[in-house]
Amino acid sequence: MGAIEGGYLGDALLPRLGEFIRIRRDIHAHPELAFGEHRTAALVAGKLAEWGYEVAAGIGGTGVVGRLRRGRGARSLGIRADMDALLVTEHPGRDWGSRTPGVMHACGHDGHTATLLAAARLIAEEVEFDGTLNLIFQPAEEGAGGAPRMMRDGLFERFPCDAVFALHNIPGLPAGHFHFRSGPAMASSDNVTITLRGVGGHGAMPQAAADPIVAGAALVSALQTVVARNVDPLHSAVVTVGSFHAGTANNVIPEQAVLELSVRALDRAVRLLLKERICELARLQAASFGVTAEIDWRDGYPVLVNTQPETGFAAQVALDLFGRERVNTDAAPLTASEDFAFMLEKVPGCYVLVGNGSPGTPGACAVHNPGYDFNDDIIAPAARFWAALAARYLAHRD
């Protein structure tokens, strides 16, 4: 590790950095939605093969894995990047702006992919190790479950990993600063549809109807008591009613109202409590207004839990590379969600956060925003981090 800590890998990467900025911007200009990342996957597979990786494509639909084996070491390491874009219309003005109407890389997956490609070449050409490196390029992170689909397709059976790592850019934090948290680090995310069914009628004669709108309005308020009065104040939970649809005219009481909820927790037991209380409250609240409640609960992403040994290991790599001033080893948890959590349920590892830009800089624009763009300045430090992590994790052991 002496050469890495002395900056050798950074020096080796700098002359090639322009190539990966161009790749990032090319992917940004050609965004692809979940399980439609055919162009991106082909680009990734071609580059990995060019640099000497064994390439497997079509895993979980459009997923790609590049495997590099050296020596006789039994250890194996996985590093994952996501590839999909979002249904967001990008603000105009960039030369590399999206060429696909209504679709853009609004979360930085173009940058995550380009960064791992930069690391892939750096590792292939500059890093000696003893073991197996699996670079996992995953489709469909944005709500479509690309991680579990790759796993159902035999990801970890075909490419066993002793540990797996991933990273995500974070707008609002200094560019190239690394943040680590052991234990629960990102929330579970469940999606719930509550359909309240009543009896429609004339708005002038509400006594002859059973109004689902009134029941729904009361339910919106009542749902907030689940967090306020059922969840331990020392734990975090979110119950958001993001959509409420009912009625077509001001003088007609409709037959139904539909509420869409986002439910999040940072603890598995709290997640179960939220489900129990929300379902119970919806049914009883509806009954109190003479309507019924049909609940469609769709389990989403689980709580993302970083394992302590792997998190400590990754944090130490970052500390050795960048120093204490650029590394936070006790970052706050986030109530956003990530389907890398599924991989961490199967294999120990860590999800790393990398600052995309401080407040007041272009990199501070929030993800999932039409004005967002990945900060190309973080490709080099993040790729260098991946290369150093691989070198140390797969170092020769006598």
C-alpha cells in the first residue's frame, strides 16, 4: 500500500481522466431507464473486455459483471455501480445534456458508472493483488429492484464476494469528501396505496352518502400520529402521504378516494410496527366514517445496514488516502433508500457517500432535480479510493 498512500495511483489516473469525463458525459447524454440500459451496458462490457476483464452480460436483464483474477488468493471483492436514469426532464444548457426527452441522469448514476470504469482501468494496469475482483454494474436501482433481480439471476453464486461495496454522490457536501456510517445508514422504503370506498351522492345531501374524502382527510392527519405516538422518539420514521385523489366535481361526493404513501424507517422492528399501525389505523378510521379501506402494501427496499468491520476497513483506506479533513467516519444516517441494501443482506459490506459539491456550487443541486449534474471533479478521488480499497483488500497474504 505504500505506493498508493504516496499518491502513485492518483498520478497514474490523471493523464487518463479526460477519457472518463467524456464517458460520463456520453452516458449522461444518452440516459436509459430501468432494465433498458442496453447502450450503457454495451459500453461498460466493451471497456472491461478491452482492459482484460472476464465479462458476463445480461445478468438480471441488463447487468454486467467484470471479473479480474490474479494469483492464488482465495479472497474475493465486489464493487457495485448503478446505471439507470430517471423520468425527469432536464433543464437545458449543457453540451452533454440529455438527448432523450423526459429522461435524464438526475441522480448521478452516469458518474458512478464512469468512476468505476476509471477504477477498473487503473486496477487492471497499475494494481497488483492476489484474489478475485468482481465489478458489478447494476441496472434499475431507481425503484425497480435491479439488485434483487441480479441476485435471483445468480449474481453471488456465479461471482462469490467476501465483501461488497458501493458509493453514491451527495450534493451539498464538499466535493471529494468521504462519509462513512456503520450500522443502519439508509432507510427502508415501502409504498402503500389506501383506497377508501364509500357511497357517492349529491354534494347538497351528504347525509345520504358515505364520504371517502372526509374520511381520507381525517386519515391523513391520523397517520401522522403513528410516528408521533407509536414510534420510540429515539428512532426515526417517516410516513408521507404524497398523493390524494378523489372526486371530479364540487357538487358530487365520489365513491372512492385513493391515498399513496411513502413509509420509511431506519430500524427493522420499526418498519414492522409502521405496517401494523398504519393498516390498523386506516381500517378503523375508515370504519368510523362508514367507509371501507383497501390496503395495498408493497414492500420496497430494506434498511441499508453497513457491517462494522467492512465499514471500518473502507474508512481507514479513505483516511490513509485523503486525511482526516476529508473523511467523516460518523456520518448521519439518511432517510433516503437504496437497493444496494439487498446485497448487504446477503454479503457484508459498506455503502460509501462522496460529496458532490458544497452549498453555493453547481454540485449542490439536489438529486432527482431537473438542474442536477454529477460533478466530474469527484471521478478521480473516488476511482483512486476504489483502486486503493481493492489493492488493500486483495493484498497478498502469506
